Amino acid sequence: MTDPLTLRSTAEALAAPLPPLLAEAEHLASTVLLGDHGRRRAGTGDTFWQYRPAQAHDEARTIDWRRSARSDVNFVQDKEWQIAQSIILWVDQAASMSFRSHDNLPSKAARARTLGLATAILLIRGGERVGLTGLRLPPRRGEAQLMQMAQLLSLADDTDYGAPEAQGMLPHSRALFISDFLGDLKPIEDALLKAADRGVRGALLQVLDPQEEAFPFDGRTIFESMSGALQHETLKAGDLKARYLDRLAARKDRLQHLARTTGWQFQTHHTGESGTNALLWLYGALERHA
Amino acid sequence: MWSIGPIGFVAPWLLLGLIALPILWILLRAVPPAPIRRRFPGVALLLGLTDDENQTDRTPWWLLLLRILAIAAAIIGFAGPVLNPQNAREGSGNLVILLDGSWAGAPSWQARIDRVETLLTEAALADRLTAVINLNDLPVGELPFAAPSAWQNRLPNILPKPWQPGDPAGWFAQSDEAFETYWISDGLDWAGRDDLLAELESRGAVTVFQTPRQTVGLRPSRFEDGQVIVSATRSPIGNALDTNVTAIGLDPAGVERQLATVPLSFAPGDAVAETAMVLPPELRNRITRFEVSGTRSAGAVSLTDDALKRREVALIAGRDDREGLELLSPLYYLREALEPTADIIDGTLEDILLANPDVIILADVASLAGTETDSVLEWVENGGMLLRFAGPRLAASDMGRDAADPLLPVRLRSGGRSVGGAMSWGEPKTLAPFAEDSPFYGLPVPEDVTVTSQVMAQPDPTLAERVIAQLTDGTPLVTRQLVGEGQVVLVHVTANAEWSNLPLSGLFVQMLERLAVSTRPVQPDATELEGTTWLPNKVLDAYGRLEDGSALPGVAGEVLGLGVPGPDLPPGLYAGGDRQFAINVIGAETLLTVAQWPARITIEGMDIVRETALKGWLLSATVLLLLIDVIASLAVGGRLRGPRADVAAALVLLMLLAPQAQAQSTDDFALRATTEVVLAHVLTGDPETDDIAQAGLLGLSQTLFRRTSIEPAAPVGVNIETDELAFFPFLYWPVTADQPLPSREAYAKLNRYLRTGGMIMFDTRDADTARFGSGSPEGRKLQAIARSLDIPSIEPIPSDHVLTRTFYLLQDFPGRYASRDVWVEAAPMNAEQVEGMPFRNLNDGVTPVIIGGNDWARAWAVDNNGRRMFPVGRGMSGERQREIAYRFGVNVIMHVLTGNYKSDQVHVPDLLDRLGQ
């Protein structure tokens, strides 16, 4: 269990150097929730779009008198049509994420949380609505949402491997899944397909410990999952290395493939690296035009 | 104790545990190494993967072998293995341990004593009464049985003697006690050995301890055909043996030296080897003994006596104008008589005296020139022997008529006399028997020796004592007078057959021998020795060492004549009268024979094999193997990772490489410091100060390189505790307030450095704030450091100090600060300025210290790009000050390297010119 305040502050620190992240609103016809994403045409919104000559149907109170005073015609301020994007986060909180191979490294969960919340902070600063998958935290905007999100992200799960919930994903919204993706791929696959069906695009970020990439083991070893539920005993761990790496590569490949077919982005991040890299990638991935 | 080969076991039953090893092997094999449990989220990917090979299911065979070996070592270790176990000698009853105790055993005497000691220890365990008897030094009375422990205390007093046992059988026959005998033999046969063996066997069992080893005996040398023949005999006769024989004697300074060494080779199967030594007579006559190199035994030493000496005899005749009449030559008979036994010198008297012969024979020489007389007299007084023969010239001369001539023993009456001739009365005179106090005493007087003419001695109160041979009528034939250490002898007849037929007789030769003009080639016979007493001058001990024998009683001539060394005639050099006689252990005909024992006698070796308990070694091996097992198990189990592996590898590397690395670095340091001139600074422990000192010396080195013929390499920092200082001509020592005081060893090193011409420049670097000697922290530290240093009295650099002109002409010695308080070794008190000279002649050497506080290093310091690191002063005057600081540095190094070269007055005119005076 991480202290939500600490998590918040580290996430703020991580997010600080980046400009507010404005996710592109791709298509939100049915998303009636309005946000700050200008549609480049007049509509409901807060931001000034253009002056146009007042029409007969315009109410008098809509006339911009300051502009109208400089000419003979009355002008009306058109607001830009703005909608807010909803972004759903899923940060794996399962036991497997709590692994760290070295005291100097953050656990995968810590890194995942930080990245997730940092993204959320950037998005909220950009005026987006951010929420969590499932029905735990529907997308909302504002600082209060961040506090709540930090609170929820700090909870740990006892299951070995986490699976995303596809519920609560608004159609045509965006999603971000952060996990090690070491558990069963089926739920993830289902979730992704379901999301794709709903027109949800997003990014998969795989967070791995360097040891999980290197497999530097030798000798007789019993490998246990973090909860101890799964066990595998080997007498020569060194011999397994090649096959383990093959499987890991295959899994990444599968995820990549899955992401490509569903229009998602996939990236692997190691806890040994700086979190900023991953955040930059997330920035890019969520900003990307469809 | 149960034993296999040379290894015995204290607890052999424990070895049965070895049977369990195969079982253990199987058991251990079945137990794989304990697995490591690892939390690893990636386990999901591993599920379903199977191990390729199942070998590591079991412990690897080598690890298994390691463990089995460790356990085997432990089992064997606890079984108490002992190398060379000593089975205690059985036996009861009284025990006699005999030692031959002759010179042949001397080289390995300690081994014999050790053997006796172990035998005594065993006897003590068996509680036997024991007697240790040296056959060469038989105790008086009964067999001295005592407790073995008592004998152990007395063992150091049992020493070998330089002769062979006499008749111990008779001594043992005194009593009829029964005892067992351990006989420690020297390996040489001797006369009464068989009798003794029979006697001992009648008392009890006899066990002989003997090691076959070569015994070499050096026989007396002899003189043949101008060569010294050295021969040696050996026993047992075996393969070829090469050794060296060394001739030892006094050198002209009276110091004993090896005069010559010749190889001596025994051919295989030969008992005797001979070699010849060709030596100049001067060298040969100085030989006192021969030794076989590297053997400590009296048998390997052969003393020389007169037999080897060949005296140098100079012959001078007064009448050599009668060519072709050889038989009438006054020297003919002398030459014939002396040639076999002496070296004859011819020449003029001056040349002869330079050669310092033993004897000068003047045959019918009447008078010598004045200077010759003096020099001959001096030579006689220094031990020379002047032998004069009469003759017509002497008879005709006035020599010694009126006053005694120092070169004649008696005064002579004029004319001499003739008897028995055609024109005279009487018969030719014969010789009277020699008196007892005459050196010729004992020589038979042939009847047919007659004298027809002689010179007559003036009757004189001292005449009687000077006569050593006379005629039957009482007239002197040979007279002698001792002069100083030498003597003057006059034979009152001619040296040829003109006046007497004495030179034709054998008596003539014998008389010459007795006079020690010539040396006799043969040993004196018993009759000759009868009644004489000989004093031991030097005696040999069994180890072949010469000892002073003056405390020993004299030896009767009869005993000496036998020539067999024994308790009453220890081998050595005996002196009687003017002769020396050597008694050697080995005679000219001695053959060494090996002691042969009957087959019934048990013969054991001399070697003592010490028990060596192997338990400790084996248990250590066990521990070591187990330690290896720990590391190997960790490696096999995959646990040797991360910090553990680092630590293990570091430990191994440290053990393997550390000493070499150390040695390497020391060598590198020495090479770096000595291949070129290197300026050095003392490391203070303060990194900044050290860096600045380094940079300063670098700047100075570069300046020296550019401006002078001194081309120093990069400066180095020197740790005065660990580094060698002798490589450096100059040490710069920046004094910091908090540097530690040098250790005692470092002080010793520093003082040695200062005394042997090194220079240390102390820099307190505080001249901006403190005056010299005032209480700045650095100043106090300098005082503390210098308290134990060997620093002479110091003074501020005087204006005529050589430092002011070794390269540049300077009067200021600034560094970063321009204080004038720079101190060097004080000039001697008596240094006076000579009139007209600008400089005093100051101390003859390099000042060992320069003490100041001007922070020279900062003024000199340059960085790696050659840029000045610290500002000095302001503007151009500051740069000038820096320049002067460099010049001072150059002067210092010049002073260090060239000493007081500029202190001389050679350059005075130039210097005066440049000084504008």
C-alpha cells in the first residue's frame, strides 16, 4: 500500500516538465460530454471562435457590444465547439507488479502507478476527463479526481496477475493499460477486443523489471509467483534462460500484434530506466492522431 | 602402532571409517543441492518448461569427490597418522653406547650425538642403566653406568679426538659385567677393533650404527723435482671423487690466507690420489698446512714442517778467477751439498740482500765494502744466517785481528796454521766428538776426516762458548756467534778440499743440515730424538682446527719418533730447538680401511628419522576442502552471484595478486625515480596541498627543462613512511598544520637522507601572515617535525651564499610571498672573507635544508596546459616576482645537483664584472 500523497507528489514531479497533454478528440459524436477540445467549428464551448454578424435569431444578450461598437453591424461571439476527451486508465495492481529485483529499483507497481498518475495529471491539466476502468472511478476532471485516483491506485491487489476490466469504457474514448502482461493474456485480449469494438483506442505499456528481461539465474531453483500460488522448480535455471526469453519475446510480439490489430500502441518499459521516457512515449501515444 | 610404509597410525581402527566412504558417496549423490526459492513474476512464462538434462539432479561428481576427500582426510587425520613412526627399541638390562670418537667421525659428530641422544631417550623409556663411552677418551675405573637422563646432560662434553682408539678391549676386560652394546662407529677400521668386538660380544648383543660415507685423509706433502706433491687417501674406495686441496699459510702481512688451491681427483676404484702444486719458493716456504676443502676433520689437514721448507741460500765466493777448475772452486762442494735441499741464489751481495735469503755463505771472502757490511749486519740481526768459510784470503787479511769483526764470530790470529803437510810437523788433525751443547751433537765423526790447514781463533774468554766444533787438539773448527736474531758462523777451513777433506765427507752435509742451512729430507730417527723434548707449538683438534699448544706438556723425542698420534702425542706442530716437526693424523703410508663387521652384527644407519605427526596437516586439508566445497556449492547452486561473487572473487584476487602488485609498484616507483632526475614533494595528506606541490614542481621542472641542462621528468609525490627517499636529490615539503608527524622509521629514513646529501625544502607557506619562527600553526608544526630531524644550525641565507649564484645571480628568494626569511645551514664559524674576494669560502657541501614560508609551489605552479595556476603580486611587478621565484627554484636545484661548484673562486672575475664591481 502506497501512501496516496506520496504517490501524488512523485507523479506531479514526473509530470512537471511536460506541457499539458491534450489528447486529440478523434471522434466524439456520441460523446455528449463537452470538453475543451476545440472542434474547429462553432458550437458549444467556452473559447472564443470567431465574430459573426448577428442574425435575427440571436438573442440580444449574445451580442458582443465591444466588437459591435467598432463597426456599424452587430457582432456576435461564436464559441468554438468543444468536447472533452475521456481517458480510462488501468494500472495493474496485482501482486506480480510488486516485484523488484534490487533494492535500488522501484517495484513495477510503483513505476506503473507513477506513470499512470502522471499521465492522469497531464491529461487533467489539459482539461480531459480521466478515470479508471471498471466502475471504480468514472472519468471526471479536476484536482479532486486526481486525489481519488491516487487513493485508488495505491491499493494493492492480492491476485497474482491482474486483468483489465473492460467495463466502464465509454465508446470512442481512449484508454491506457499499464501492466507487466505476464499473466494470462486471454482477459487482456478480450478487453482489448471489446475496447476496439467500442471504438476505444489507447496504449499498452508493459512495465518489466530488468531481471525479468535478463533471467540471470542458475542452479537449482524454485521460482514462485509473488503470492506463491504458482511454482516452477528447475535444476538448472541457466538452461531455461533461452527458452524463457523466447517466450517473453513471443508474448511481447503477441501484444504488439494485438495492439496493431486493434489500433492501439504498445511499448515495453523497464523499471531500470527513467520514467520520463515512458511518460514521453505515453504523451506521444495518446496525442497521436488516428 | 600400525603402519603402512613410512606412515604409522595412532588409532588405526578409525581407518575402518574409510569403508563407509562409498556408502557416503551414494548417499551424497542422491541428495541434490538445496534449491533456492525465488520470487519471480516471470514464472508464468516458465510453466511447462522442463529441464533438458537431469544431471544436476545429483551433486556433480567433482563436488562429490571434493566432499569425499574432505571426509577421508578427516578420518585419516583423526586416525593419527605419523610419518616415520619410531618403534621404541626393545631391550632390558644395562646398556653401553660406544662412540668411536675419532677424527673420522668429526665432520658428522653432531649427527652421532643426536643418534646417541635418541638412543638415550629410548633407554630412558625402557628404564635402562646406560653408559656412554668415547673409545678415544676412556673413563677411569668402572663402567660409568648412570641414568640416561644424566648422560644426556653430559653429551656436549663428549668430543671426538684427532686419533684412533688405542686398546679399549683391555679396558673393558677389567670387569665382567653383562651389558648390551650400541656401537656408533666412525666407519674406519682400527687396530684393536676386532678384539673389542669379541670382548663386547662376550657380554651381550652388539648393534652397530654406521653410515657409509667417504672419509678422505690428506697425507703429508713432499717435495719432488721442484713441485709439492700432495696426496690423499680415502675410504671406502668408490667412484670418482673430485675435491680440492688448499695450501694455507701466512701472507707477507702475517695474515693467514689460502695461498693456492689445486683440484684433487680420485679415479674410480683408486684409494690414493696425487696432485702436484707448483709454487714459487717464497710462497711455498710460507705454507703452514694443507687442507681438503670443505671437510672438517683432522684427517683432512696436513701440517707442514721443515720438510717442505727449502731455504734460500746465497753463495758468494771471494775467488772466482780460476776458470775451468771446477773442483777447486770454493763453492763446488757447497753447491753439491745444498742443491738437493735448498734453493741457491747467485749474484752480487746487493742483489742477494734484496732477495732476503735465509742463509748467505761467504766462501773465503775477506772483507766487504763498508755499506755492504752494514747491510749484511742488519740482515743478520733480522734473522739471517751468515756462514763463512775460511780460506787463503781470509787468512791473509787483517780481518778481526785487532778488534772483533761483527761479521766474524771470533777474532782471528794472523796467518793460520798448517799441520801435517810436507813442510810442517805433526799429523793432520782429526775432529773431536761434538759437545752436547753443540748443534752437531750426535753426529758420528768419521775417522778419515782430517784437517791440514785452518785459521786460528784468538784465545779469548768468550771463545769457548762460541766453539761448536773443534779438532782433537782443541782448536776450533766451527765457531758461532749469535747476532740479534741471526747468527754468524765461521768454519775455519775452506769450503773446498784444499785445507781439509771435510767437504768431501758426509759429515759436511749433515753439519749443514744441523746448521739449518739445508733442510733434511727424512724424519729424524729415534736415536737422534732420544732424550730430547719437543714442545707442542700448535695442536690439531679432531675437526682439523689448529689450537695453541703452548699449555700442553712437552713430548719426549722417543714418542715423537714413533709418529703415531695418540693421547700423549696429539697431532700438531712440535718445536725442538730450531727445528719444527709435524705430527699428522695421516702418515705418508697410511691407508684408510672400512670397518668390516661380521654378518652376525646388526648394522643400523645413522639417520634419525623424526616422527612427524600428520594429523594437523590432514585436518587442515579437511577444513580447506570444506571451504572450497562451500564456494563450489554456492557456485553450483547458483548462489554465487551479486555481492557474494564480488567478495569471493576479490578475496581470491587479493590473495593471488596482492604481493606481486606490491612488488611491481615498488619496482615501478624505483625505476621512475631513478631513470631521470625527478623532483619530489612530500605527501602531506591534504589533497589540495599535494596537488599544488605537484603542480609547483611541474612548473619548476618545465622551467629547468627550458632554461638549463637539467631535464627532470614529471615530479612525484613521496610518502615518507613507505617510499624510498634515496632516489631523490630534492624534496619539497609543504608544511600543513594538520599533517601527522612522521613515524620513528620515517625519521630514521629522513635523517639518513639528510646525512647522505639529500635536501629538504620546508615551506610553511605563511610568509604573508607570519614571520619565521612566529607561532603560526604551520610554524609550530614545522618545529614539531624538525625536532627529531638531524638539522644543523641554520641562518638566514647570507648574501654571499652559493645559492645566490648557482645559476642566476639573486638576492631575493620570493615565492608567492616575498619574505626574506629563508634559512639555510649556517656557515662555519671560521669562514672569513679573504681580502679582495667578494665571497667567503663557505660550507663545503650542500645545505641539507632550506626553510622558508614563501609558498614557492604556488608561485611555480602550472596546470597541465602550462598556464599559471595562482596569481603572484600585482601586474608586472608580480610577474617579475614570479620570475625571481622560478630563478630561485633553478638555483636551488642547481645547488642540489652541483653542490658547491659555484662556491669556488673560478668565476669570480665574471661574477664581479656582472655585479658591476
